[in-house]
Amino acid sequence: MVVSGIQDPQLRPIYEKVAAGQRLAPEDGCTLFASPDLLGVGRLAQMVKERLHGRKAFYIYNQHINYSNICVNGCKFCAFGRKAGDPGAYEMSLKDIFAKVEERLHEPITEIHIVGGCHPDLALDFYLDMLKGIKARRPDVHLQAFTAVEVAHLAKQANLTVADTLAALKEAGLGSLPGGGAEVFSARVRASLCPEKLSPEGWLEVAKTAHRQGLNTNATMLYGHMETVAERVEHLVRLREAQDETGGFLAFIPLAFHPANTGLSDLAGPSAIDDLKTLAISRLMLDNIPHIKAFWVMLGPKLSQISLCFGVDDVDGTVMEERITHMAGAQTPQGLSRTQLQGLIREAGCEPVERDTLYRVIAA
Ligand code: V47
């Protein structure tokens, strides 16, 4: 029997598991990546997405602030990071950061997303004052700030445990952690691309420690460089295992590698088919993470729209100013309006739902 919308016979046993709500094995993940049946893979992911969220697709009214690109890590895939004193290195003062917040006080922003490099000199107090100062200016905003890599770095600089560092950040106003810095957990890839960076075990430990303190986090995977599909699947399975332990991940965001101005500028980056398959397979493998997000800044608004038919239920938000992807050659706009986000969701046959960081619905 041919299952509607699925052509590849190799996908049949996976269809049976998805229909029965069973967990997929790592080999299933590799079978899905190997399948030429893009629409079949998408159909399977949509079965899961529709079961979880129906026709809903989420977006958020948010603001991104990238406070500094000075970073000790020197990752080969990154066009954003600079060593202190290098051309293009920048560091916003607290005054600059607060001015960015004040510029947009008239907008109904519910989340400020704050990410930077691992700065060699800034003390923990700088980060605490940043959170407190933003909260003083915008008490209702949710601060989704500092990747697990930054948190581990801050803890080391301050000679504190990760748990104590997170507790201090939470006390100062931190609401949750963004999902960046996970890259790909494969030791082979990291030895070549980011040997100085926090290890996968360290990244997962920061995330799980945050979850245990009641702080939700997101998770990401940087794909489309030198990793194999088996290494992508391994990354997803390790996240799934961590989520089984703590349940604190809210959303998973596959990040499409942008090669321009990086140490890998000879690579092409992922194709549109790879983008869609990776999003769909993430939906299928991560049966315990509620949301799969297409970050339109990296994928482009058009592909993000199509991804809503491939297992995605969230297109991120208004953003307005983003540096990490644009320094790596992204041609996407700096921001999208609420009306644009709603329009692209509606046209994909979904119901636009404005959410806050914790996926609570914002009344229209
Ligand atoms: O941590 C670095 C990645 C991340 C490149 O949690 C690159 O909701 C592509 O994590 N090409 C930052 N990616 C962005 C990020 C993020 C974005 C949107 C939403 C959320 C969320 C998280 O970007 C970095 C790194 O993993 N990155 N260089 C590059 N050349």
C-alpha cells in the first residue's frame, strides 16, 4: 500500500512508527537524510507538527542585541568573532546597550535576545548590570540572554560554579538562555572547527543546570559545513537524551551555515533541500522538544515560509538588528514587521500566533 504523500518505500517503517507515536532510532534519522523523497520526509514531519500544534505557527515581537564580538574562541565557522584590538572588533558599553533598549521603548517588544562573544576581560558585574539596567527600563520584557558557552566562560572568569553564575544572572533578571554555541557535538568536527570552545559535555551541563534552576533554554545545531549526516543525527539524539533528563528545552533551531568571511569560505553552505530535510528530520527525531524554529534571518523569509509545511511551527520574530549571520554574508533583511510575519504564516495555510518567550499566547 502506498501511504498518501510518501513515495520512498524505505520510509514505510518510519511512517508506521510516526503514526504509532513511537520514538525513532538513530538509523531512522540516517534513512530519512538518505531518502530522495523530500515531500515524503516533510509529510512525516507535518504529521508530528500537526499532532502537537495543529495549524498554529508562532512568532514573537523581539529585539536582538549583540553586545560585543570580541571572543577568545576563534571558531573557524564564525565571521562575527574578533580578537581584542583587531579591525572590526567592537564592544558596546552599558550606556550603548541601554540606548538600544530605549530607542524601541514605544514598540510592544516582549523579548530581548542578547548574545555576544566570550570576552577576555569583562567581569560578571558587567553582565549583571546589563540585565538589571535593561529590566529597570523595560520591566515586563523577558531577557533571553547568553548562550551556554558564554555562561561557562563567565563562570570561569568569576571563579564561580555554573550553578552560582546562573543563579546570579537569574537574580539580575535573566529569563532564559538562547540555544547558540552548541554547533555540532561531534568531537571530529570540533577538533577541526572549534577546538577552544566549550565541549559538548560542558554545553549540555550548562543547559541542564539552567533547567534545574527553572530557566528554560533553546538548543541549536550548526549544519552544512563538514559534518556528516550521522553526526547530525548523533547531535539530535544527545539533545533528546538531555531533554529526557530535564525537560527544559523549549525550541530547537537548526542553523544553516553561512560561509562568507569565515575560515570555510570555500564551502557553499547547505542547499534549500538540505535546509528543509534538516528541519523536518529535527521535528521527527526530537519527539520531546515542543518547538522547531526556522530562523528566517538565516534561511530567508521565503524558505522559512515553506518550512511551515516541513514540520516547523515557529519562525522566530521581528529581530530588527542582527550581526552574526549578516557578517557571514546573509542577504536577508535586518528585521521583519509583525504584519510581514503574520502574512507569511497565513499564506502557508497556518494560523499566526504571537507568543512570548515561554510560548504563552499574546492576546491580539
Ligand atoms: O552560536 C556562528 C551560529 C549562533 C555562523 O535560541 C553561525 O532562539 C551560521 O544561536 N553561519 C547564534 N551560523 C545564533 C543563535 C540563535 C539564533 C536565533 C534564535 C536562537 C534561539 C538562537 O550562530 C552561534 C553559532 O552557533 N553561527 N557563525 C555562520 N557563519
